[in-house]
Amino acid sequence: MRKLPSEPSSVTVIKDSANRYFLSFVVEIQPETLPKTDNSVGIDLGIKTFATFSNGTKIDAPKPLKKRIKKYRKLSKSLSNKTQGSKRYEKARARVAKFHGKLKDTLDRFST
């Protein structure tokens, strides 16, 4: 657990669709100004081509991402075969939601 930069003004408890809980803290900090530069580039993020820069450079999606997308498809297909409202549907829905969170986390990790 890491320390907060100051005392939180509010705390929110969030429950996501995969039945996981998260805490959201609102803290006040002093903004930092970054040095100005004349160099800038636009980035378009995607799935097949992970990133395309405005100068034409393309970066392919990393292999772990391709593997996870394949598993996500499989889980989604399994969910679509279940009867809505059944217990097995809810289990499959939670599995898809949990894996979607992991997939999103993987995308975030590769993009930062």
C-alpha cells in the first residue's frame, strides 16, 4: 500500500461487474509544469496495429495481447451460448468481466 500525497477529501468505494471492489481517493496536489518543447507527435491506438504515429511509424500489437484477445473471444462465445438469467450465465458473465479487466490492464500497461 502506498501513501497518499495529502489527506483525502473524499473516498468512494466502487464495485465493478466482476464483483471486485476498488477505492477511489480525491486528494489535492500542486500541479507541476512541464518544460515546453516544439516536438509533438500524434498517436492513434488500436488493436491490430497497436499504435500509429502521425509520422507514419506503426507498432504491431505485442504477442501477449494477441493471446489474450483470443481467450477473450472464447469466453465471450461461451457466454453467448448460455441462457440469460441462469446461474451459469452469471458465472460466465463474471468470468468475461474479470478477463476484460485484465485485458484492459494489459492494454494500459503496453501503452504507458
